[in-house]
Amino acid sequence: MSLPGRELWEATESADANRQVRAFGPKLATIRAERVNRREMTETQLKAFGKALTNRQAELNNASASRGALAVQASADELDRIQEAGIRDWAMGDLERQCNQSLELESACRRIAAGTFGICVNCEGAISLKRLSALPWASCCIYCQKLADRQNETSASAEASNVMAA
């Protein structure tokens, strides 16, 4: 028995589609297993995650309150100026990381309020409780996060090779 419209596919299209379905199989099995294991996050779990997010946000607010390392100090010694510039660069990077995490925390709190906390923003599969326990602000399941990390690594290495070529 043939599927309707199947005869319209070329052999290569059919092979590509079958390959994509087979590649998605493990991901689908993981999603099904997570849904069976975690029918719905309990109210107690949601409150615990909300409290963890709020506590982490308070920690970030306290940590970013001291910005003394960003102050520019006059120094006659060239080595001192270079060292201070390095410390400032590190402090700026740290502040940027804190700001990004703060945005992720706020987004997670909004997902709790919207009832979508624990659901991957990319594939809409369940994010495992183990992952959420480690990173309560996680917005992607581990599979989608690995894909995103791989894409970031690829684009970073391509960017680095472009810089080296120039």
C-alpha cells in the first residue's frame, strides 16, 4: 500500500526524508520518555524552582552592586595601567555575564507565570527535572542546547579562520 502523494516524491527526496525521520527517532523517544516520567510538574516543584530563581537573582544583584573594578585610576607606571586595564576588561566581561544571566532568570520567571516552565522553547519537549535542578533558568532541553552549542562552536571557528585569513 502506497501513501497518497508518495509517488510524487523523487527517490532522492524520499531517501532524504527517511534519513531525517531516522535521525529524529532518538529525540522523539527521549521526548516520549520524559513526558511519561514527568506528566506535569507539581506545584511544589514549581514553587521550589521559583524560589531558586529569585535567590539567584538576589545573588546577582548583590554581586553587581560592587563595580569598583570598573573605576579608572590614574597611574604613572605603564605596567600598572596595563594591569588595571586587564582588571577592567575582566570586570566588564563578568558584568556582561551577570546581565545575561539576569535576563535568563527573568525569562524563566515569566515562563513559570505563563505555565510554560520546563518546556523547551525550541522543540516544545520537556526539559528534564535533572537539568532544571542544575540550571533552573534553562530554556532548552539538553538536545536542543547541544545543537545550539555545536552551531555556536562552528560559527566561532569559522569566524576565527576568517580573522586568521585576513
